[in-house]
Amino acid sequence: MIQKIARGILTILGAVLGIGIGWIINTVFGKFGILFMPDYQQAIVYFITSIGFAIMIFGMSTKIIDGILKFTLWIESRLQPVPTLNIVYGALGLIIGLVIAFLISFPLSHIKPNWLSGILITIFYLLFGYLGISTSVKRVDDLNKLGSIKRGHRDKSGNTSIKVRPKILDTSVIIDGRIFDICKTGFVEGPLIVPAFVLEELRHIADASDSLKRNRGRRGLDILNRMQKELDISVEICEKDFDDIVEVDSKLLKLAQIMEGEVLTNDYNLNKVAEFQGVPVLNINELANAVKPVVLPGEEMYVQVIKDGKEMGQGVAYLDDGTMIVVDGGKKHVGQTIGVMVTSVLQTAAGRMIFAKPKAMDKVV
């Protein structure tokens, strides 16, 4: 239906173009004495040119529409990676540049001959339009900071608060559930953004045939409902999606770049990819490791050896906060509580691992 309407509009435009061509023929030929026609013959020329161009444009309308659609899709594909703020500031810069060009070129319209003034005016419009777009896009960070300060509020001390970056939640951190408790304590400022494609992934997990995955998905949905009802900070759903990107993690990073936000996750691999792409990340595991008690090499403690380690002779124990302790030579003490001395500590974004060895005289049965 839309295509038929578009073809009809193009046909009408072709007829109008044909009338314009007929007017040019009558005017130019009559002016130079090449052709003199009475009014009724001129009307015939208008009729023939309008019908001819209407038929010609109608025949080409399908190709014209396809060309316009391809050009529109090409423009859209070029604009999609560009952040929204860049587009907005670029449009504002273009408007300002054209206004300045109009004010400057107004006196130039009196220059003779007219063709020279037309060329100068065109150059000024192109130049200032380009400068407006280029300057505003290159200064988008400064303009954004200025806008954030203006939208901020002053506290009791008179300091101006800066707009907080949105926090974009990934699937793993929602299922994990600790984000709810962290937000409840007030250590994380909103708004919290839940992308629609993350909700869709949670729904698929909640509908999985495997009971473990199904329970994890339902737990994630329950956490989101609690966050919306019980938290004081804003929890928003973002409908933005990227059809050309398949992986959810890649979509998350792209959305964070566009929104200039931070990704909340506990996924070690996503953390590393985000660092490589320059996307700010708040890793829940890193926060948990930061608030764990500091253990130094040489420190002594009592632990219960739970199971064998991966390497020969090793035993594994755990602290109350879940930190794993690898006890060298602890295999023979499985099921016992012994005194150990810390030899080294390995700290990563995935967690903390402590290596220790038994102390000979400190075994407790």
C-alpha cells in the first residue's frame, strides 16, 4: 500500500516536472525567436511534456523507491554506531553554523554580478555548516559535562553534583542476586538499566528444560521484581536493541558506549573484554574481594581441610567468606582442623586464592 502511494506521488512530481520543462521550452524558444506558438499550442506542449514525464517517472518509480530505501538504510547503518549525543550536538552545531552563515552572507547578496554573490553565499553556508558540525562533535565531552553541571543540584555546602552514569546490568549479576543487597546499602547510585535483550535471555533461561537453569532464571526475575519494588533508586528497562549483533555481551558493551554508562557484572571474561574496549565496568566479585579481610604471607590461622586438591598431596580449605585455601601437603589432614601459615596470596577479578602450608605443632583433632 505504501509503495503504491509512493509511486503515485512520484508520478505527480513527474507531471509537475514535465510542466516545468514545457514552460522552459516555450520561454527559451520564444525568447530567441526560434519558435512562435499561440496559446493553445503552448498548452499542448505543456500537456505532452507533463504526460511524458509522468509516464517516464512512473516507469522508473520502482527503481527510484528501491534506490531511496537503499540510501536510507546506508545512512542508518552509518549513524547507528554514532552515539546519540554526537548526533544531537551535531544537529545543533549545524543549525548554529547556518544561522551564522545567513547573518554573514546577507550583505553579500548585494554584490554584482548575481552569480558571484550566489557562489560566495553557497561557500559560506557550506563552510559554516561544516564548522558547526565538526566543532560541536569534537567538543561533545565538554558540552556533556557542562550540561551535567547545569542539570545538577547544589548540596548544603554549595557544591554542584554531577550527573551519575547509568549502571547497565548483565544477566549474570541479576541471577547472582548480590546486586540487590549492594544497592539496598546505598553504595551503588542509579539509574539501573535493564536492557530488553537481557530480560529476553532471562526469560529463555527461566523456560529451560534443565531444572538448575530454570531455577537460576526464575531467581533472576524475582530479583528484578524486588529491585523495582523495594529499592529507592530508579530501575528502568531499555528497549534499545542491535539486530546486527548476536551475542548479549557484545550488545551490552555497545549499549554502554552509546549511553555512556557502566556495566555491572560478575563475569570475568566480560570484564576483560570491556577493559579492552574502554567500557567502564563495576565487577561485583572485585567489590567482594575488596571487602574481604586482608591475609598476608606469614600469617597463621586455623582451617578445616575439606577435600583433596588438584595437585598431588594438596588439601583444600575455605574461610568463612568462601575464600579457598590450598594447603600444600594437606591431603593427609582431610577432615581435620589444623594450623597453617600463609605462604602466598593470589588476587584476581575472579576471586582470591590463598596458598598455605601446615604448621607441625598446631594440629587440632
